[in-house]
Amino acid sequence: VRRTEAPRVAHDDVDPPVVGVVVAPETPATGQPVDIRVNAQDPSGIAYIELSVDGVELNVVNGAARFTPDQDGRYEVLAVVSDNNGNKTAERVSFHAHRGADGGRSGCRGGCRR
């Protein structure tokens, strides 16, 4: 049995990817979609990007995902990025969803998050 593996770029690469996470808008109204973009760079290339909001995994396409907050409150975004040599970086950012200009009809159903 022959096993083939993807070649690793540099065996002495111990540097993790450089990662930045951008959330737009930064203070959305509850019920308003939020675009989350992960900017990741590494000389060996990026193997994968995982994104979650409050522990719920998001579908990432080309380093971006969309999330719609369903309650008022703070949300934590976690991005985990691995390079082609297995080095990883975890980056956390947060945003706060609030009642929109519609008088609160868009959010806070079942209690507000604090």
C-alpha cells in the first residue's frame, strides 16, 4: 500500500499564520446580518479557516461568513486558522447587537442577552 501526502513547504516552519478578523457592521441591530471576514497570511499557505460565533460553527467561503444575531447582547467570534505545516492561530473579536430603530420589534425575543 502506497500512501501519498501533501508535501510540507518548510519543515522548520514554526511560525503561525498572521490573522485578522473584521466584523461589519460592528454594532448591528438585532436581526441584521453581520459579515465576518478572516484575513490570513502565511508563507506556507493556509490549510483551513474555521469560524464560530458563541460556539456555533459558520460556513466559511473564501475566508468569509455571515451571521444574524437573534437577540440583543454581546457575541464572540472565534477564528481558528491553520497553515500548511500545522501551525495554528486563534483570534477572538466581539460585537454587540442592539435593538434597531424599529422600537425593538427586531430583537430581544425571549429575553435579552447580557
